[in-house]
Amino acid sequence: MARSDMEFSRRTILGGAVIAAGALCTAGRAATSASLRDRFLLAPGLHYFNAANIGPAFRSAVEAHERETQKFQANPSTQYREKYPKEADALRARLGQRLNVTAQEIALVRNSSEANTVAVRGLALKEGDEIILTDHNHPSTLETWKLRAEREKLFLKILPVPVYAKSAQEVVDQFAAAITPRTRAVFLSHMSNITGLIFPIADIAKLTRPKGIWLHGDGAQSFGWLQLDLQALGVDSYSGSTHKWMMGPLEGGVLYVRREGQARLQPVMMSHGYWLTDPANLDTAQKYEILGQRDDPKLSAIAATLDAHDAIGAAEVERRTFAIGAAMRDMLLALPGAKLIGTTAPGLSGPVLTPTFPGKDVVAIRKMLWDKGQVAVAGSKADGQVTIRFSPHIYNDADEIALIADLLKKA
């Protein structure tokens, strides 16, 4: 074996990664990566690195949903369904406590895309008003804003935020320079689904709040793993989904709207309020969820998901997610022939990682990961280059990263 190959042995590949991942098993802490994986229905041999798309739901959440669906279908009477509005009230209160806001500021919607659309379509604007977006925005905001702007002659300013941002201040300065007297709203992804860039929302809010500029955070990639204090973030609205990093059921979403701003944001649909316990609640964030008949058993699944998170601890979920993301990043940075698209600046880099392989067929490499290792990832494009998107979570471990490193080295 040549010296260069010896230096890049399996142990070397994971040198820094294992150190980062070593925090995954803290002395005195109950859950190991293996025991956490047992809490999901993931098939043996599957190495799942696509939480940014769909995270596997906790086994307990799947079971709760199935149990309640059986009961619901056995007795779909209005008498049986009287319990659901109360469960929804309890869930809003629980989510509000988790996000450090009130239950009156929480709407239960179907996913973050729906929540984003309510925020995009509900704001009262006039011709010539300016909205600031970034090139990291998810299509659920970017494309919806383009549609509205074309119809209503609004002005969209799409900031090309640096993929390799070196500091939070560099990002904040870009927003400060972009804001004008015509600016009415700023919409951004809290963490980019493209590169894992974590936007310094609280610092951006210091620019927008004094000027009355609406600030919306798309939390599709942060809700569920990052501890969130929405009051401290200073956002006017914020979205989240249960089926990604929250590891809960499909079609479960959250929309937060600050109480003082609810008069500025109108609902985009009005139907029958199945989960309405009091007409007075139409003056709260519940007005954004009057969507007609819902999957009522989903409430039990979301509650079970929160139970599972509480059993691990929100701080522990965040710590482990950062640690496995750091382990993955260290491996990719040490891999010859790989180029990581995205910042490595402390505080700005989250657990979405998008490497490319200059001179190689990246699509073929992604296919090889699946064919030879059953490694589930996503295809993506960042900084104008075809990439592979890895989004590890708490059910992943250092052994899986070692497997991926070996496969990528051979490629």
C-alpha cells in the first residue's frame, strides 16, 4: 500500500469524525445511536441520510396513529369526534410551550409549505411594495412569491447569499444593505435545504422589527432538531413540518403567527372549523387552520412524537444532531477528490451537507451509494454544481459514516 493510501486509511477518514461523533454517547446518558434506531421502523441494512426530505417517524408515533385510525374508522360519529378539538387545544398549548410562544399563536396546518403559503398570500400589500428573499429559499416561498408578485406588481429582491459565508455578520450586512423604505417583508429559510446554511434570524429581526417589516422564517429544516425560542428569534411568523427532522407523521405542520401581527395576516381559506372549541378562537392563529375535514387521528401521532422527543430531551436531540452533522462534515472534508459546498463557519453550518466530486459523475456516485450500500440520500444542486445531499440525524452513527467514506473512496 502506498503511503498516501496508508495515510488515508479508514481510521484516518474518521479521525476527526469519530471525535465529533464521540459526543453521541455521553456518560450517564441513556440512549445510544443503536437504541435510538430501535425506536424507528427503519429496515436493517438501510442507511438513511435524508432527514431533510422525509424523516422516519418514531415507531410510537406510527403505532399511535394506527391505533387511533382504527378507532376513528370503527366509530366516525360526531359523538366520538368530540374529543379531537380538545386534543388540538392541548397540542397547540404543548407546541407553544416548546417554542416559547402562546397557544393562541399556533395553527395546526398540514406542512410547512402550507404554512409558508398562508404567510405569503395573507399579507396585505399594494403595487410597488418590496419583498426580500434569498436564493436559498424553498420553492414553497420563492415560487409562490413570484406568482403573487407577477399578478399584483410587487417587487421581489432575491439576495444571492454567499454559499461560503464566513460569519453571521456577513449575512446580516447583506440584508441591511438590501432593505429600503419600500421593503414590507423578508422571507427566508432558517436553515437552507440546499447547503445547510443557518441564517442568523435573530440578528436580521433587529433590522426588520423596528421598521415594521414582516419577518417570516421557514423552519422546515430546523423545526424538530434545533431548540427554538420564537420570541427570542423575533420573527412575525414561522413554519414547521412534523415529517422531517421532527420524525413524526406526514401531513402535520405548524404555523406560528405573532399575536400582535395577526391582524396583518389574513387566512387564505375558510371552511368548517372541525377543531374549533370556541368561535372567539377565530381571533387567534386558529383562523389559519379552518381547512375543512382533517385527519383527526394525526393529533395522536403528533402527541406521541412529542412524547418521544421529551423522552430523549430537546437539548440532547440538538446536541446529537449537531454532533452527527459535524462527524459527517469532517469525513467529507478529509475525503480526497471531494469538495464540500457550503460554509463551515461555527454557528452557520447545520446538518445538511452537499459535497460534489469535480471531474466525476456525481449522479453515478449517488446511484452507487444506493446500489452497493443502501445509503439513502438526495440529489441536489448547489453553487451551480451537481451535488449529493446528506442530511444525517440522531438515528445515524459513526459506523454508517465509515461505510459511506469507504464507498466514496472507492468511487
